[in-house]
Amino acid sequence: MNNDIEGTSVFDGSVLGNFGTNLVAGLLSFITLGIGVPWAVAYRQRWLTSHTIIEGKRLKFDGTGGQLFGKYIIWFLLSIITLGIYAVFFLPVRMQQWVTKHTFFE
């Protein structure tokens, strides 16, 4: 690890990298008619996390679309049943809990 960044927190991703990641994730979601959303979410989160350094330590994300798929189906059904209330109030928290559970220092 570069000693110049030890103790600092930075995001070293680029605009072009972000564009490419969003493009791939969007195409995956669109081409699969939404079934690929869990894999797109994991792909995007992996890119974001791999470019994040906190106090000189790079983060790593080990979540996969397969792990998220079951939760995605349940969350989707709960959102329909509750007429979107679950999606607005609970889903962002559940998603952040899942992301945090799979994020650690490299």
C-alpha cells in the first residue's frame, strides 16, 4: 500500500469507470427484464467499494447477485403487497444492511 495515502480517506474511482459500470449494470437489468437487478447491484457495489479507501485501508465487497436474488424476490413481493410502502421505508435500510454485511477492509 502506498504510504502517501495511509491515514486518509479517498475515493479513487473515475468518471469513465463510473459511466462504464452504470452502463453495464443498466444493460444487464434491461436485457434481463429486471431479473438481473441483483447481479447489477452487486456489480456496481463491488466497483464502488473497490475504489474506496478509508484511513488508508481499501474496502472490499464480497456480496453476489445470487446471494441477493432471494431477498430481491421477497422485497419485490412485499413492495407489491404494501403498495410500495415497503419499497419506500424499509427497502433502503434492508439494502444498506446487506451491503454493509458484505463490506470489509481488504
